[in-house]
Amino acid sequence: MDRSPEASEALARAHEHALRWLASLPDRAVPPKAPVAQVAEALGTELPDGPTDPVEVIDLLAEAAEPGLTAMPSGRFFGFVIGGTHPAALAADWLTSAWDQNAGMRTVTPATTALDDIAEGWVLELLGLPADGAVGFVTGGTTANFTCLAAGRDAVLTRVGWDVATRGLAGSPGIRVLAGAETHGSVDLALRYLGLGAPELVPVDTQGRIDPAALREALESGDDRPAIVVLQAGNIHSGAFDPFAEAIAAAHDHGAWVHIDGAFGLFAGASPAFRHLVDGYESADSWATDAHKTLNVPYDCGLAIVRDPAALRAAMSMQGAYLIQDAAGDPFEKVPELSRRARAVAVWAVLRSLGRTGVAELAERLARHARAFADGIDGIDGAEVLNDVVFTQVCASFGDDDRTRDVVRRMLQDGTAWTTGSVWHDRAVLRISVSNWSTTETDVERTLEALRAAVVS
């Protein structure tokens, strides 16, 4: 059956709708206009008895969904540290869907494996991480933490003679996991998935940075179980980075595996201007980041980076007589999934488009916008920036908690920008996360104008 005419018509219509959506972003309100129930009603909740023309389906999808879409790709979306999508990465992701490759095996999908190999090398080079390390392209930051911590779990148990792959965790010596008191919830979630439970929380400073002396003291507590230490490149509220050299030295002195959760902050390592924030992080054993954040590729794409490729493969690989495996190693051996999207294609595309200097400039531009936000907020009567703005995060208070929450509410009602409410150090805050390549100085100023209006309303 020749599928090209039918596919061409549907893709052409999707292209029209996609361009219309992208063209609306500079001016549209950021919050959605319609709730779930309204979108569901427009889509139709009854499963049709018979076929529907694909073009008609695409038209219905685009028109019914549009009122319920949040302008997350807008340069004025500053919530949740989720970034946007760079044009090269977006176009590459369209090709990824059209190619429809199950990018798991080197022999079966050589094109996507070549892209995987190249993107892996470029990521390690840009971040200054061990060139012989391994990168698994997974579904997101949480899964990247899971994958790296799985490698760490298996490795530290192997060192004490326990093979978790065959024996499981029941009856094992157990594992201590230590993390800063402001570690991100995705780490807690990954540890739950791995059967390791909640981490032991180590004291942090006022910006959320782990105290290396307290970490060393905790490791010397007399608990002789194998240990994993989780550090952080980019606190979700302050943007602060742990003191890696001291903390990693303390952990390695006690034989611990060190993992760094760098969901948005890891790419500070690609910028000469911000490289100092991650000094010493190259000595860790694993690193996780979400490429949709600072690198701005489409969902879903996390990077699980492990110093020892053998440890990663030991935790993630499987065997099957029906698989066509290559002696050089296959991409599926570095990730939890066997069937997997070719996520490295978009990573390769954005790195090829930006180059070394472009990635650095992107990170620096995001941080520059965050600094502009902090300076603008400092000029608002009654406003206070609560964090040291070292990278891309800004947390502000506007008086008491009720007043701050009211400002957050008014900002969402206004719709000019999306800024998120949160609680940090037992205070209500408005949090601004600058993550999108398309954010401009005009976007920052428009958001500050809306914020000033929300404060005086």
C-alpha cells in the first residue's frame, strides 16, 4: 500500500497548524483559556464506530486542543524549569517521528546509533566529563537519576560481594544514601523506584548547598553499609551548586558512589563564565540532566551519564536470543527501555546547530535574564529577592506570605507571563526559572511590568 499521499496530506495539515501555533507565541497569553472538560467535549469522548480521514483528525485535534494549550514554548514561561525547544531540535524531532526507528540496536538502526555515539561524545566534551564515560538517552531528568542511581546501587553492592542482579535486595547488606536537605523530589522518587527508601539528609547552608564537613561527619558515623552520596548542580529555588570538590573527596574517602543531580544546572559546565560553579564535579561517578531544560530539546530527553560504562551496562542491559546485538555495545544497554525513541537525534541537532560557543552563550543568556529579573524585582517597593542569583533561578517575596501568594495569583490572572508560586525556607515565594532559548530582553521587561502591576493592584 502506498502510504505517501495519505501521510503527505496529514503532515502538511499538521505543519500548517504547527506554524500557526508557533506564530501565536510572541503575543498570546501564556496560561490556557480552556479547562480539561471543555477540551474533552470539543474533542468528542465517544469512540467512533468507523474510520475518520487523517486530515480531519488533525484539524479536530489542533482546533479542539488550542484553547487548552499553555504557551510553554513562549519566551515568557518561567515556571518549573522546563525550557523550550530550539528550532533545529524541533525539526529533527519531526524527522525522528517520520523515520520511526526503534533506536536500540547498533546493527538494526545504524543511522540513529551513529547520532547516539556522536551526541554522547559531544556531551561529555562540552561538560568536561570523562571522555570514556557513557551517556544513556532516557525519558527525562527523573529517569536519568533512576538510571545513574541504579548503576551506583549495583556497583556499591558488587564491591561487598552482593550481586543484586541475581539475588535482589532482600538479605543484602543494604545501602546508605546521603543527600543534602534540599535535594529535589525526583531523587527521592528514583530512590523509591530502586527500593532504597528515603535518603539521610545532610545539613545545608542558606542557599541549599550541602555542608561538606557535615557530610564527612555523617559518613564517619560508624555505619559501615555501602554508601551513595547525591549532590546537586542547581538548587530548584536558589539555583545554588554544591561544593563539589570537597563533598566528592569526603564521599570517595569513604568508598561512596557520588551522583550529581544536575537537571538544569549541569550545563553550567559548558560555559566558561559559569564553569566555576561546577569545579570538581568531573570527579563524581554519575551525573543526570534533563536536556529539555537548559539544552532546549523536545520532550522527552534526559541524559544519564556514568563514568564507568561497564557499571551502567551491568545495571541496564538484558539478553535475548532474538536480539541482534553488537560486540561494540548497543544503545539499549544504557537505558531502562528496550523499545526506545531516537532521542539523541534532537540532541545532536541542537549541538550541531549551536556549536561549542552557542551552547555557552545560551547558558549565559539565560543567566543574564535571571540577573535582570533580580535587579528589576529589587526596584519594586516591598519586594525582596531571597536567593543569591548565581545561575537561572530567582525567588522573591512581596511582604507576608498572603501578599506574596496574591501576587502569584494576579500574575497568572494577567496572563502576560507564567511565574510559579512555591515555598522556600518556610516562606511563600514567587519563583522565576529562566530556561527558554527564545526569551528576550523584551520578554523580561514585559514580565517585570506585569509584576509591578500585580504588586500595586
